[in-house]
Amino acid sequence: MAKKSHKFKTEVQQLLDLVIHSLYSKKEIFLRELVSNASDAIDRLQFEALTNKKLHAEEAELKIKLIVDEEAKTLTISDNGIGMTAEEVKTNIGTIANSGTRRFLEELKTSKNSDNPEFIGQFGVGFYASFMVADKVTVKTKRADSDEPAVIWTSTGSGSYTLDETEKETHGTDVILHLHEDMDNYLQEYELRRIVKEYSDYISYPVVMDVTRTEKAEEEGGEDVTTIEEEILNTMKAIWKKTPSDVSEEEYNEFYKHVSHDYSEPLKVIHYKAEGVTEFQSLMYIPGVRPMDLFMPDAKRGLHLYVKNVLINESCEDLLPSYLRFIKGVVDSSDLPLNVSREILQDDVNIKRIGKSLTSRVLKELDKIKTKDFDTYLKFFEQFGTVIKEGVHTDFENYDKLKDLLLFASSKSESDRPILLKEYVERMPESQKEIYYLTAESLTQAKQSPHLEIFHSKDFEVLFLVDPIDEWVMQRLTEYDGKTLKAIDRKDVDIHSDEEKEEQKTAIDEATKKYDDLLKVIKENLNEEIKEVTLSSRLTDSASCLVADDMGMNANMERIMKAMNQDVPPVQRILELNPEHPVMPKMLSLLESKENEQLKDYTELLYDQALLTEGSTIKDPRRFSQLVSKLMVGA
Ligand code: ADP
């Protein structure tokens, strides 16, 4: 391979420009990023060694070494991990793999905060952070157990990099930073010590450096003795193995960044050790913000799984159910075999036991936050409520706990203060027997629904379900605390007492007699659009509304299906009219005076009004507007 120059991908250059123009307030984090990469590379080597005897035969101590060259003004971060082939260098150090960084770039496009120095600090820029402190970066790397030659990668961070073959005896990677003039402090022992301690103390391999010590000669005139010794700068104690009281908040937060690639602070740390049939240690985090890829099917998810200190699986999906995929962290168990394959993992009883424990722990923690710090819980639910709802539908075992974690907007609550089902039930008036809800596209739409009128007049609260997933959740969530959950836009909603019902039946029967012919003509005029026309006592102000029958699709479900490009069979709903509305006698008089054309117009308007108030689209907006204009001029 001859030395060749390559161009960076556009997004990489975009990121590099940002990094070089130094929006980071703390440049020292470059070391955290490089040490973290080195540690990952050793993890990978150890993992491959489980099945590759050749790698196992090598006895070299696995470590990360910081090498300072004061004359050349270089700082080298050297590891004896897995290393990279030329191809791997091209794909790994020329693209942006990390979802946190991709999110950062996405947000940058849309954010007005892009020139805010704190902003970039929330994201990890990985290897590229090197360019915050170096004018030039050289990477020398050799892949373990590979016949391919070692490669040398060099770049000044502006547009391109070069790649060439080189000599390197041992496998692993050296990242050589040619420091900027004013970055001399990163050549100093105390500074490097401090940074490693602050950001990388938990790294499970030794981070070492040669330390020079000079002992004064004992006798006057004698020679000072200078020794150089390799010293370990980090404690290496895996943070999850420590007792929680020995871990500071900063340490937890730093480790969170390492495992999650999310550079904001976690919302909650869950750290515990399980003893009993299956023993394990676990350190889990509830993130504060929803990752961009939460709903992407191919996103990397799951916890890091360690067995006897070896990282077996970076994203073990079998430990937590899919709806808890936002949880980040580590599980370490010595009760698992070292060379566990994915297939074995899935069926392993210990994994199942651990998973069960982790799930109930997370749910317990969420319940605790909800009870003790509702404001924080609100923030959590805003970010992750939708996935918790997935759980209601899919996790039968924890269904009862999950129901109690749900929050919904309601007709009696401010929109920024959704309520729990428990709260709803507690404030139900005695005469109310069921829990009422309305699914809609938005809160505004829900609040305007004519279906609410009778509930307002009865002072019954109605939950507003405006997340598309809610329709699906409600198929499962049919009951809470012994009370049925009822959609208020269905025909069978029955909120009246027996006495009231009796009264209303008489009134409706009478009105039906009076309007019977009119109802028939309305049905004829609307023909296939509706299933039937009835009078009801559901409305107090509006003239008309549409309801789904017991089995039929409601308006919201129809919209969701259409939005998903699903074939929606023609849906016929029931048009309910308010017999007390002044438009009714007016229409009756049109019928009696045989003004058929005008009656037809009125019918259309009545139907379109019902569609508009429920948030559906009307078939022919132009015609609707013509009819309204006609009415306005009294034609
Ligand atoms: P991230 O570590 O978040 O994936 P980076 O930009 O820091 O992103 O690194 C990109 C990729 O380059 C890594 O995923 C890894 O495959 C490779 N890499 C970086 N540093 C090393 C290293 N010291 N040894 C081996 N591979 C490395």
C-alpha cells in the first residue's frame, strides 16, 4: 500500500471544524475519549481471546500507556488492544458511528444554540476530540492476529487524512497527539494524573505512565539518583463493584457517559448487588433525555454484560424487556459461562433470573420517583412515557405495576400536569361508575370535541389520550381498580342514572316521533357516508356529532391507520343529532315546505360540522365553504 490521501466524509469534516474551533469549554475531555476508546479496544481483544487460542497465548499485560515526549511536544495514548486493519481505520475513523454524536449534529442543524460553548459539551465527539488539543494527530495501529501490515493514519483535521503502511511490533493502537503550542500542560505529569483520576478512574485496565523521580544524593557532592518507573494512575476498581456509598455523583456521571454515549446527566442511578441463587452486580441508569434512536429498529440497545471481568456483550438485549431499552448500564455476573453465545444467552436460566430482577428493580425505582418527586417523574414520562405504554401492552407479568406508571392529560387538569389513573379514580364523584377517555390527535382537538359536552355538564372527568400509541394501549387497558375504561366517542357510553335514563328515553322517543321523517331524509341524503342517524342526549351545545358503534373504528384510529398508509375500509359511523338544537325545527320546517335542495345543503353542513369538530377532514372543503357563504347571504 502506497501512501494515499483520503477526504473526510462531509459530516466528519463538519464535526471536525466544530471541534477545532473549540466550542468545548473543557478541552481536557479529549483524554477521557481516547482512554475510553483504548479500553474498548482491550475489551474487544479479551472477548476475541475467549475463542481464539492464538490471542490467548499472548501474555502481555493489558494496559493503556500515556507517553510524553517533551521535546517533540507529543502525548501518545498507547493501548495493546485489538488494533485496526487499514480498512477498519478507514471505516471507523472516517465516519460517525456513535449515535450520540449523530444526534448532536442533527440538533446542531436545527438548533439556535450552535454557537453556545456549553452545547457541544453535552455530546461525545470521541476520537475527534483529539483535534481540540493537537495540530496534527497520528494513529499507528496493528490488528491482533492478522497478517495485514500495521498502518499509519495522519491528519491535521482539515479536509483529508493520509494512510500508509508502517512498522509496528505489537498489536494495538498508538494515538500520537502533536500538541498545540499552548497545550503544554498536557505534557505534565500532575495534569495527566488529575485528568485520568477525574474522568477515567473506573477504567478496568491500568492507565499507566512513566514517572521520573530523582533522589537527592545522601552525601554532599554525591550523585542524585534518577529512576523512571511505570505508575498506575487509576484505581481500576470497576465502579459497579464498589459499594454505592463509596461512589461519588461525579464518578457515576462520568461512567454513565462512558456506557451510554449520552453526554447529559442521567436522571437516576440504580446500583445494587444481588445475592442468592444467582449473584450479580448491576449499575443501571435512567437517562434524562430520550435518545434519537429510541424508535429506530436497528439501534444498538441493551446493557453491557460482563462475566468475570470480561465484557461478553456490549449490548445484551436479553436482560431487559424491549420497552426498557432506554436503560443504560452494566451487569456483571460470575454465574454465567465465559464463552456465552447470543443463542445460549437467550435461554440461560441465570440470564432470565437476572433480567427479572433488573426489570422489577427499574419499575420499583420509577414508582419511587413518581411518589417522592413527581416533578422529576413528569420529566421522565415526557421523554419515555411512550415506551412505558409499550410495556402495558407487552409485559403481562408487570402489567399492574405499569398501569400505575401511566400519565394522561385530562379535562380537569392543566395540560402540563397529566394525571395518574389512581388520581382519576380518587376524584371520581360517587355517581360515576366508569373511567372515561377520548383519543384524539392533539390536546386542542380533544378539548373541542362535542362528545365532552355531557361530561362537562355532569362534572365527570375525561382523560385525553393524544399519543398515537394510546389507541393500541387501550386495547389492553380495559379496566383499572375494578372500573371499566370507556371511550366517550362510542355509541354505548352510558353515563346517566336509571332515573335520568327513563326520563331521557321518554324525551328521545317523543322527539324521534316528531322528527322521524326528517331523520329518514337525512339518512337518504347522506346515503353511504353514515351507518344511521339517531337523536341523542349526548349533546348539550352542538347540533351533531359522530360516534363509532361498539366494534367500529373511531375517528382517531381511522386517522392513525391512514397516516401509516394502511388500507382503511370505508368506515361508517353513527350521526347523532341534538333534538334540543334550534337547527332541528328549522330543518323540519324545510321538509314540510318541501324545500328539498336547502334541506340537502343543511344535511351536508350538519355532517361536515360533525367531521370538523372531531378533527377529521371533510370530503369537499370548497363545497362546504360555498354552502356557508350561501347561508351567510341568506340565499
Ligand atoms: P466511538 O468510540 O464512540 O465509537 P470514536 O470516534 O471515538 O467513536 O471511534 C470510532 C471507532 O474507531 C471506534 O468505534 C473503534 O471502532 C475505532 N477506534 C477508536 N479508537 C480505537 C483504538 N484505540 N483501538 C481500536 N479501535 C479504535
